Amino acid sequence: MLSSRKRKILCLLVARYIDTTEPVASADIKRDYGEDISSATIRAELATLEEMGYLIQPHVSAGRIPTAKAYKVYVENIPQEDDYLPKVTDMRSFLDQKIDQVGDVIKSTAQVLSDATNYTSVIVVKNVGNVVVRSVKLVDLGSDNALVIIITDSGVLKDCFIDLPKKMGENYLQTAEDLLNRMFGNKTVQEIKEQLAYVNDEIAEYKSILFKIIDTLEKFAAGKDATVVVEGTAKLLDYPEYSSEVDKVKGVLSIIEHKEQLGEMVSDGKVDFSFRIGAEDGIENGSLVSASYKISETQEVHAGVIGPERMDYKKVVQVLHDLEKMIKSIVGDKED
């Protein structure tokens, strides 16, 4: 347990290091402390915090920098709402501008989250429940293959690849797409499955496509096939701890590359708001702040922000709080 004075000194040091990236001296803490405290007392407290594993001193004559253990104390003391932080007031209008004709809400939200924080963002849609299909598109890839794009009521694009029959007719794909939209449009997975029981000879040649899409939708609706969207990976190199020491960013990039693992980290379901900082939490030389949002009775969205341990946690927390209202607003509009 830290005393209130140790906790205050530690949080002041972390905040200053986040702002400056420079080791923090006792004189800096004294200026920021706001109460009468001697330099000797501060130096003694800093030495104790170092012994406890919260700080390290790069050189004998240098100030101190926080460890992952210190950042964890710091985030515990971030207010749920920080009034002095600027609100991201244009997030809704920015998100509106980024949504394309197919209503790709999730990808657009990930872009806005990355731009608002200047870190890498992750959006995960999981446990969607009784998803409704809005439309289906088929794209000919050649070599008897096609890409199937499934647009759902949450604006999420689910895609899968299918094999096409040999020597298919010239209008096969267009006919199949028209058929799929007549059968699947504005229906739930269960409604579509019930309709398939009455497939007649006229559309029998499209059965393989129908069942492939049904399988994809069932996994999606059961939460077994989460949608994971990552934006702003290159932003990691904006930070000196990564740009000057490339080895430090390799572990973080490895996690980002494995989307299934990353999706589980963001949507572990333990708490509505969580912090993973440092190697002990599975993200060496980095941090992941995530939030879970209940969008409706059938939809959950999980948002995460990835950056260095020296992340601007206050800003990230504020943006994630604001994002919940933005997501609900956009999804509500799309459903209307």
C-alpha cells in the first residue's frame, strides 16, 4: 500500500514524464506538488519508490522514469470524466464524413479513434446475437473464386471466399447476387435458414453459395467469428521510444498482426474499462486501454487503443468515454 503522499508524488512524476519523455527530477516534483514540501522529503520518497519497483534511475545524476508498475497506479487515479480535458466535439461529424455508401461504421469508428488519440486503434464486434442481413455482394476474383461481402444491420462487412462451379455461365454471379439479396435481404440468420428448407430445383445450382454464407453468418451471430478492425499502426513510430529503438516495437507489432489474439485481449469481458500495461499484462514495451460498450440488446462493441507505456492515458480515457455516445448515435441512425 502506498501512502497518499507517495501516490501523489508518483502520479505527478508519471504525468510529467508522459508530457516530456525526460527523466523527472525532485525539483520538478516540488514545482508541481502544490503544497509546502521539502526537497529532502521528495528525494527520500523517490528513493523509496525506486526500491519498491515503481521507478528507475537511468544514471546516478539523472532524474527518474516510471516503470509499468507506476503507470498502473497512475491509471487507477484517472477520473472517469476529466472536465479540463478538451472534448472531441467534432467526433460525430468526422465519423459521418468517413462512413461510405455501404455503411462501414466499424472501420470508420476505428479511423476516428486512431485520429483522435494519435495511437493505434482496435474495434471488435463480438456476441452480436440475431444479426440482420441487409445485402450481399459477389465479386469475381477469377480462377473460379469469388469474394462474398455480407452487409449487416450494424454496418459490419463480413467477407468470405467461395469456389465457383466450373464453366459457369456469363451471368452466373449477377443472377446469384440477385437471388441472395431476395432471399437474405432484411432477414435474420434463423429466418434465412428456415427459408432454405424450401429451396427448389430452380436455384439448386446456387446451394453451395447459400450454405457457405449461412455458415459464415452463424459463426458471426454466435460470436465465434469476431470482426477485428485495426487502424493507425504506423502511428506507433511517431513515438521516440519506438522510432529510436525498433526492437521495442516488435513485440507490439506482433500482437497487432495476430488479430484473433488481439481481439481476445480487447474483448476479454472482465470489466467495462481495462488497462494492460507492460510484459506482465501480455504487451511488452506497450499498453492497451480498452472499453466495452453495450450498443443494444443484441450488439456489443469493444474498442481498444494501443501505444507505448508512456501513453497519454487521460486523453485516451476521455476519448473512449466520448466514443460510446458516438457509436450509439451512429448505429441508431443506420438502423433507422
